[in-house]
Amino acid sequence: MELFKIGFITVTLIDVIDILIVTYIFYKLYLVMRGTIAAQIFVGLTLIIFISLIAQTFDMRSLGWLFSRLTDIWVIAFIILFQPEIRRVLLVIGRTRFARYFFKISSSATITEVIDALRELKLRHQGALIVFSSGPGLNSFIETGEKIQAKVNKELLISIFNTRSPLHDGAVIIRNNIIEAARCILPLSVTVEVKEKKLGTRHRAGLGLSEQVNALIIILSEETGNISIAHDGKLSVCNDYDELKKLIEETLEIPADSKGKMGDILEEIEDEK
């Protein structure tokens, strides 16, 4: 469908959509590369492409021939020059909701790293507060901490909860198999005592968050070494790593608005006591 003409150039709706998509792609690429040396090369490459388009539009043969020689090798040059940035862009694309909808990310490695980290922290008599969620509702709490955006790693979790680390005093939030942030501030529950036992700050924070969002919160006590689970406004002790693994699997795999088997597992833990 023809929209308008610029001289002898006819502009259609498809042309406008095409230009907008290309502009958006270049804008996102620039945001990823901004602040690096590659950004300057990217600007230069954009200018070359722009001049090449002008040469083709106005049938400038000499200039068009010169840039056609450059386009023969620009793909290889692009890959060599922007290898780190291309990797970063692909990583960003892989983390989008659209990509996760088609490609389910395995959570087995994440669970293994977390369990191993809890074992080590327990041996060191150090506490931990870890939040798991596969859905929205945590953005406001993530913003209160320090952005990490890193793959879940045992050594990283141990370093964060080391008592000498400036990040240990707060919660680590894990979403979609990524450590979103550390030292996050969680809302304290008004409940101060469960089964005649007074709750510390970590336990009240974990319980408080579970009362507001659908998430699984793991609390490792420095004093007793017990591992507690906060979910749906309830607090349970779970020192069995196999049961803990099942709970984390349910949290990472099922939709955020569904409790799945998690509630049943927690009820089984309570019944055993």
C-alpha cells in the first residue's frame, strides 16, 4: 500500500515497518555496546551502511562499486570485531521471556549449585537467605539490592553470604536460573514466634515475603544450622536435601500462579513432624 512519494521514490507501509524494525535493532545493539571501544566501530560501520544505501538509491556507480567490495568481507569483519558483543547480545536474547517460552531452561544445574552452597555454608556456620521464583512480583524487591545478573554458582553464593562480604546482610533473589540481585531488603512478617520459637530477622524476612508473593524462600540459620522453608505464609524446617531439591524444582519449573505439588510436599514435611 503506497503511503507517499519523495520525488521518484515510492514509500509503502512495508517500507516504514522495515525501517522501524531495522532502527530498533540498531538502537538495541548500540545500547549493548555503549561505553566500549566497539561502540565507536559500530558507529563507523553504521555510517558506511548509510552511505552505501544512498549510493544505491541515487545510482552512484563508482561509490556503489567501492562499497560493494566492502560488503563482500563485512560479515567476517563484523564477527571478528564484535565477537564479545555478539555473545552478550545472544545472552540477552536468551534471557527474554519470548525465548524462554520456546526453550525451557534446565534448572538441574541451578539446584545442584544451591544445594552444594548450602552444605558448605552450613559447615562454616554461616547463614543464608535465598529467594526462588519463576514469575513476576519481585521487581520492587530486586531494586532494593545490588544487581548481580549472574549464573547461579556455588562459589558465588558462598562469597555473597560470607560474613565479611558487604552483600551478606540481605537476601539473594534467583529468578529463571539467574541470580538477579543480592543484599535485597525483604518485608518483615508481623509474626515473631512460630511453635514457641522466636524468629530472627532472616526468618521474619523470608516469612514476610512469602506472605506477599508466590515464592520459595530458603533460610539457613547461623546459630542452629537448620534450613527453613517459607512459602505461602508458612514456615517449615527442611533439613532433608532431597526434599529441598523437590521444592526448588517445583518453584523453578511450574507457573508462578500455580502451587503445583509444592504445597503437597510442604504438607508431607509437616505431617512427618
